[in-house]
Amino acid sequence: MASQSCAAALLGGLANVNTTAANFICGQLDAINQKLTDTTYAVDNTYLLFSAYLVFAMQLGFAMLCAGSVRAKNTMNIMLTNVLDAAAGGLSYYLFGYAFAFGGPSNGFIGRHSFGLSDFPSPSADYSFFLYQWAFAIAAAGITSGSIAERTQFVAYLIYSSFLTGFVYPIVSHWFWSSDGWASPTRTNRSLLFGSGVIDFAGSGVVHMVGGVAGLWGALIEGPRIGRFDRSGRSVALRGHSASLVVLGSFMLWFGWYGFNPGSFLTIAKSYGKSSVYYGQWSAIGRTAVTTTLAGCTAALTTLFSKRLLVGHWNVIDVCNGLLAGFAAITSGCSVVEPWAAIVCGFVAAWVLIELNMLAAKVKFDDPLEATQLHGGCGAWGVLFTGLFATKKYVAEVYGSERPYGLLMGGGGKLLAAQLIEILVVSGWVTATMLPLFYGLQKMNLLRISREDETAGMDLTRHGGFAYAYHDEDDGFAKPAMYMMGRIEPSPEANPL
């Protein structure tokens, strides 16, 4: 809110108003104005904190989704990696990541101030902003953990998670979200890329592609899980052990996405002009929630009927992945497209995921959670979608000035060109950093577990037990081994009916 002060001389010039009264009136008006300004800051920070909590709750969604998507013998391992993503990512983002991402003033490539949150808070950022951005950073690391699940050493998780959240991801977010970034649409005092900058509002490229491309290289270097493909090269389904956990995780992620996308406005108490008192940033936030919902719902239904036609089943796991594909795709353009366009986004995202899964099976690529295909592939589609369907009105409202908008909406091809640049540089940067890291870990025998450990399951060999207690070891009434149930084979002497 703009601060305005009262001039006593102005009031003193009015009839029957002396200087003392004018000073008193001005003092009261200034106090009211300060209160309104403080209230605006409080409302905006509360909104951002609430959004940060929602995004952080997505870690629980990731944990449940991952746990349900792996076999029971690796449940403790994958749950621990999700905890590790948040814990290790918290320290690395505090020490280095935030500074690399938003530590301004800086150059267009990397931030260089606010290491360890020094000189914080500042006029440009408060602690709520740091918390919100940290929640985004650990989401990217969580995506990668799904791609390399069930076969990766614990120390490798620790190394890659810290590196991704502390260096790789922050550099990308600086490029596209910092006011100093070379491709940022909010870049100040410098020319914008193609007169537009890249519009990746909540991170289809910055978050989802980063996690997806990193997972791609991790999964490729490790190779498929034992038994994922038979000797003839045919795909063998290694199904997760709990569809219930997958559904629970998907709903938690759906809930958290309302902080991920609408929360990326960062503030809520902002007017878009005097044309109508009921329309402002609060309306844009509501519209963003609607576009997010429609994209996910459309992708879920498209996946449901498409897979029914392709394989003959109504598969809840496929529907949940389709739902998340729609969310990952709409994340880039959620604030600048019409609700009807979100339906198009979700429909295409579902087919992008289906086709990439088919391709993965053909080339013997094993990603237990389809994270590379879902977040990498559908994230890339979402970036392109924004360059096609962003509207003139919403782009001007969200970014504060008229600039190129979607190609199919009559805005020319400049925004689409900028979006293509994002896909290329994100893919290139993550490849240049994460490929050598995973390759080096593999060469040092720190990446993949042994064949024996993988066959037995990491819960038993690496974490001291199983995730599920099938009976209480301290229960004296537990049945002894001789009474364990087993399969009864028919007697060879039995007469056929």
C-alpha cells in the first residue's frame, strides 16, 4: 500500500481551521494511514505463511505417494528419504540456496547476498518469503527421489538432495523468478528476454522440470530395478504395495497445490484499479485456484477413460498420476490463462504422460513413480502451454505492464520463444550439474545398492526392520512358526472328481 502523508499547511489554508487543529487532524490521518499500511503487510505476510504451510504439507503427500508406489520391503527407505529431503534441504537452502536464488542486488546468473539470511528481513523480503521458497526447493528434491526409488544408497540421497536444493535449483529460480534474473519477467532496469521474459508463474519448469530431469539422469545411470524387465526385454510390472497410500498422497498433493499455485502471487491485498471495488489480486488468486482445479480434474478423467480403452481397466493409480500430471502442467500458466484453457492443458497433459510411459517401457527406462515423465514431460508441456494460451489482460495484471502474450490468443510468438528458451536452458543446466554428480557417485560405488540388498529389500538390510509389524514380537500369544499358514498342495493320491 502506498504511504501518503498529510500536510498541515493544506488544512491550515481552509476556512476556520487554525494551525493547531490542522496539525492534530494530520496527526490522526497519518496514524490511520500507518495502521492501514501495517495491516496490509500483516495480511500479505499471513497469506504467504499460510501458503508456505500448504506447500510444505505437500511433503506428506509426496511421502504417502512414494510409500504406496514402492513395494512393502522398501517403505521405510522411501519414507526416510522424504524426511531427508526436507531436513537436508532446509539447512542447505538456509546456508546457500536462498542467497543464490534471491540474494540481490546481483547479476543475471546467480545471487550473491543474504547467505545464512544475513541482513534479513529487508524491504524486499521477509522470513515468510524464505519459508515459502524453501518449501518449493524441497519439492524439487522430492520429485527426484521418486525416480531412483528402491535401489539407491542412503548416502547418495543425502548428497544429491543437499546439492540440488542448495545449488542447482536456486540458480534456476534466480534466472526466472528473481528481479535480477536474465530471463525473469519482473526484471528491473534492464531489457526483458524477447520483450517478455519467461512466464513460469509457479514452476512447471523451475520446479517440476528440474526435479524431473534430475530424476531422468539418476534413473538412467542406475539402470532399472531387478526384475523390471525380463530376459527378452519385456516390461514386468513391479506394482506398489498400497493403492490406499497413493490415493491419500494424491489428495494431500491436491490440497497443497492450492498453496503452490495461488500462493505464488505472494500478496493478496492488492487492487487492480478503480474500475470495480470487488476485483483485485484476490480475484486473480481465486481464478488461479480454479484453473489449477480444472486442469487436474480434466487430466484425471482423460487418463481414466484413455487407460480403460488401452488396457481394459479402471486403474486408480493411473488416475492419480494423471491428476498430478494436470497440476504439474498448469503450474506455469495458472495465473494468466482462462479457465477453459486449463481444460485443454489437462487433456494434453494426460496424453503426454501416457505416451511418455509407453516410450519409457520401450527403451527400458525404469522410474517407479513415473516422476520423470510426469514432472519433466508434463512440466515442459506446461511451459509451452503458457506461450500459447496466456491472455493479454491477465499478463498485464499479474506482471504490471503490457507485453507479449500467448500465440493462439493473438499475442505473437515472442512469449512462446521465451518459453522454449526456458525448456532448453533448464534441461541443459540440470544435465550439466546432476549428470556428473550421479555418474561420480556411481563410479565411487555410492549410488546403487548391492544386488543382494535390493532383492531382500532395503528396509531389512539398511534400516533394521520392516515398515509393517505383522505381529507383535512381544506378544506371548503369537502363533509359533509351526502353526504359520501355508499353501496346501493337492495329494497325488487324491481321486479326481
